[in-house]
Amino acid sequence: MALTACGSSSSSKPAASSSGGGSTTIKLLAADYGTAGGPDSSQTYWQGIADAFHAANPTITVKVQTIAWDNWSQVQTLIQNKQYPDILEGDAPQELAANGLLYPLTDVMSASTISNLIPVFAKQEDDANGTAYGAPFTTSARALFYNKKLFAAAKIAAPPTTWAELQADAAKIKALGNGTIGYGLPLGSEEAQAESYIWMLGNGGGYVDDSGKYAINSPANIETFNFLTSLVKAGDTQPSPATTNRQTIWDDFAAGQVGMAGGSGALIGGITKAGKLTAADWGVTTMPGKSGPLTKSLAVHDDITAFKAGGHAAEIKKFLDFAYSDKYQIQFDNEYNLLPATTSASTAISASNPVAAGFLATVPNAVVYPNQTNWNSLSALVKKDIGTAAQGTSPATVLGDLQKSATSN
């Protein structure tokens, strides 16, 4: 697949050539968080920025292409074929940087923009030597969504704070019948790495230990998946978590069929669109852990990286400083019910959006994904395999195999 633009940055002028008249064309490839060709497509968002930037910088044209965020294999194919964009939004930098493909962030972003990035996310961009090769662009935090109508019908007075309470509540909701699901457990290929991490954190575990070394098959993590196995066997989740994707659970929650599910602010848009639950019918609270609510929840982000191949560091820098303004950060977050990557935009959103403010309040103390060079490759294996550890295959075996993969390169 050739890396070609889906639209130019100006409908009234031909695209500028990167080789003539002092003009430069840079290519932006970004994840699409909406529907391709639809009114919520991220193509429209980025094209608006590209148009405004071109108006302010007539000698620089930004050509925009978006690819569905959940079809990222297309992007990986482009990279493997050395069809590099100048700017990529949607992928972590470590593996790309280790392969010598990226500019250091300081080459393509001003110091003032870098200092405005939320620290917990910005720190994750560093490589083993402490050099940042990317920047967070859009972020989210995770919490427990619960259906107040189903809770009332099942005579549950308050959302759970421990695993035992969650399992008891899930059983009561399942007992309501009519296909209701107690807890929606998505361990399919869409985002199993996130759902798994949330549960690991609830037992003091995680993908890495306190020293930063992979510890996927730690005793705590094995115990966590033994609990999830018991939850599945009891019928307190949907029947096949290992093949259920997050979007399916979110759609079922929005339809009023799921009592509890882990989610980010992006779930709110689905609830609103479905029109089955009013604002009074659902709530958000801290995810329960084994013995109490999580003190550190999961926060994730998608990144901006800049490739060296085109030699356009100066032009990239101008564009990124422009695109990271509060105006565009807030526009994106309002469109997709996500969170910003900058401190100033976070402050502005928190002042006007109580739900977003609740999620943002958890970010400074949040846990993020590992930043090891091989995390992207390992994450793909986790998405494919880890769900089986809650659905019939020995957790020790599944997690042990993942640990071997993590430490073999």
C-alpha cells in the first residue's frame, strides 16, 4: 500500500512540491479514531489543522492520511517497506528509535511545548538512555463503569471495592436473566493488554517489577488470572472472554446488558449514541482490587513520532508546535471523549467537564505501559494469547510463555 495523501492541506491551491520554489511537503499518517469517511473521521480533524497551518505557513503543505486505529498492521507494513511518513500519530517510539528511524523529540518540538506535556506520559517516551523520541498526543485513564438500573434491580447498594464484592455483584446481576452480563471481561485481540493490566494492578502485579524488568509470570499475576478463571467458570462474565473485544463489551454496556465494565471516557460517546441509558442510569468509580480499590489505575496514550528519512525537522517542528495548541487538543478530546496530553489543555477541560476532571485526577499517580524496546511486539503477543489464561488454559503456562517471549530478545 503506497503512502499517499487522502487530501491536500488546501482545497484552493495545488499541493506544494517538496523540491521546488522553496516549498516543502510533509506527510502526516495518523490513527483514525472515528469512522473512515464519516463525520467523526480523524481525517477531518487533521485536515482542519493542516489547512489552518498552511494558511499561516504558505511554504509548508501537510498531506494527511489516516488509518483505522484498530487496523494498525497496515502501518507496520508501510514501515517495513520503508514508506515512512514525516510524522506518525498512534505508535510508541522505542522500537522505531532503536532502529534509528526517528528524530529526538528536541529536534522536532520546542522546549515550551515539551514542558507542557503531562509528565507521567512524557517520561514514558524516553529510551534506555533517557532521550525522548516521541510525545504523547491523546490520552485516557481507566475506571469501572456500572449500570445503576441493573444494580437497583439486583438490590446492590453500592459499586464494589474488592474482587470478592465484584464477583458477588456480578452473580446477582447475572441472576436477573434476560441475557444480562455481570462483568464484561474483554480479553480478545483488540485490547487484552489493557484489561489484563488493570486486573494485575489490583493484586500488586503488572508487566514489570519494581526494577523495571519483565515479570509477567509473577506469583501475583498468576493468582490474578486464577481469580479471573473462577469468575468466568461461574458464569459471572460473558461466555468467551478470550475472543471478546472491548468494543463488543462497550456496545453491550451501552445497550444496558452489562452490569460492570472497565472503560475510559470514550465509552461515554457510545452510551450517548445508543440512547438506552440516561446520564442517571450509569456511574463511574475506581476499579476494585483484590482487597480494596486501586490506588494506581491504568492510563494510556497514543504517541507522535517524527521520522528522519525526509529531512524535514524544521517543518515538522513548526507543525507540531501548532498542532499541540490547547485549541486542537481540546477539540480532539471533545470529539472522542478522550483526554489531552498537555497540562494546559487538561486544566481547561477539568474546569468545564466534571467527568473528564475525574479521569484526569487519576493521571498524575497512574501506571503506564512498559517502555522497553520490544513492548510493541510483546503487546501483540499479549493481545493474542493472554485471554486463554482466563478461559481454560493454565495461567502459569500462558504467562510463562509470554515471559519467555518478553525476555528472549
